[in-house]
Amino acid sequence: MTDMVLPEDDGLDEEAHFLARVAWHYYVEGINQQAVADRLGTNRLRINQALRDARKEGIVRITIESPFLNSVELEAQLRERFGLSRVRIVPSPQDPRKVQATVGAALAMEISPLIADPKIKRFGLSWGMTVYNASRFFRPAPRPDLEFVSLLGGIAQGSDVNSFDIIKAFAAQCDARRTYFTAPIYAPSKTARDAILGTDFFDDILERIRSVDACVIGAGDMSTDSLLIRYAVPSDINVPELVEAGAVGDIQGQFLSSEGKLIDHEINDRAIGIGIGDVANLGGTILAAGGSGKVPIIRAALKTGAFRCLVTDHDTAAAVLAYDTGEG
């Protein structure tokens, strides 16, 4: 909304009168700058300067009234605080159980233009409910030249949120190619992990992952709501032990402390695939997550500096900032 503050008539000088007339024609009548210039017998450059002067001198005061304004402010604060290039925040649902669907829909809006962009040849995807929901809402585009690549291994249980099913869901809608990371998320030991990743088969897959033009990565917390905690953590690993070691959640199967550092635990050396250290070198990294339980891991992930974009909901975004400043 634009408010007009007209100067008093007494002692009104010619320049102030001119600024008021320009502002009235442009903001109130909705006439474009060239039309205002023609009406007042001047040129567009002078009109452009007059509009700047009118705002500077308080003749025109611009206010923005929108239910999304608080989210816009949060987006700017998060970009500045964590050095992000893009942040997309959507209103939080009243039912916390729907936050993953809400953030998934927002993620779909974020990635739809990327998937349609012919410059994007390889698109990386992790797994989980948020990414799965994005597969339901994104705008499909015919891209037989595009390749969707799994960033993480799969789980034995059949599930729509498994990495294999998510890749299939995206690729099928775009008539695109697909590359699966056909491995479990964890190896029995670091030695076994190194042996698996040392094969020629995984050399090719890792090369494809490292050459993605854009990618989406989710975040897992330490609760049983986490699919990784529920289905993928090896039976010989005690979850409370991970918490005691400082874990607040995982990125790509590697557990981080609240400050975004890898915790000192063998599980991080058993994760098969790329870890948080590799994520920073990927193209167009998008972190997508929401919900109060994920606030610590979202903040930890952002503190690594590995991500370029964040997609989340309003309440989570506010909590991340509060947590980071010690107010939460």
C-alpha cells in the first residue's frame, strides 16, 4: 500500500509541487513513467528521479501488507545469517503432522523450474517424506535428456519414501533417465565401506553424483519419526549412544553435532556414499526439511556452509533463527 503525504499549500515551492504531482499520477492514478512525463511536459529520466526524491523526502511512504511479509523477513534473515543464495518459506500448517507435505509442496515449487531448465542435465535426490511429497506436487516436464540420480542408498523395506521409489516417481513423470545408488546406507565396518566404494561400479555412480547440476537433500532428526533411525541404523548401533556423542540428526546418513561437525562415532565412517564434506562441492544444493524436531539438525546443516538454498515452513524457520541466537 502506498500512502501519499502532500505538503501544506502555504509556501509550497515549485519543486515540491512537481514531486507531489508526479507521485499522484504514478502511484494513485497508476500511469506509467513515460505517460507521466508526457503529461507534465518533461522526460522519463526526470520522472524517475522525482519518484526517488518523493520517497526520500517522505512525500510517498510505501508499506507492504501481506500475510507472507513475516516469511519474507525471515527469508532475508536466514540468507544473511547462513550465507544462502535462496530461501523459500511457506506458512506452517495448523496440524504439525502435515508439515512434511507442506514443505514438500514448497520444494516442488522450488525445483519445478530447475527440472524444466535444459541447462540442468543431472538432478540429485535424497529420500524421505519431504522429497516424496515433492514428487507428488512438482510440475512434470518432458526431459528425456535429464538424469535423476540417487544421492543415498536404499532400505530393504518397500516404501514410497525409499530412494529407489522416489527416483522412479520423478523420472517417470519427466520421461527422464535414472541412476540408482544400489547399496545399503551403512556398511558393517569402515573397512567394508572402503572396499565397496573402491569398486569400479561405484566409481561411476559417485562420479555421476559429484557432477549433478542441482540436488535436494533432506535432514533427519534423532527421534523414531526419522526413517533413518527407524529402518537404516545398524542393529549394533545404539541410538542413545549417538545422542550422548552429541548427535542432533543426520545429513546423508552422517550424524552432526549442534555446531555442524561430524560426531566422533564409527557410524560416520560406515556410511556408504557421499558425506557432508562432499555436499558442499555439489551443484545447487537445496536443504528441504521442516518441523520442530528438525530445528537443531537444520541449523547444524546450515552451519556447515554446504547448502545454497533452504526450503522450510515459517515456524521452523523462526525456531532455527531463535535456536541459532540462543533464544530458543
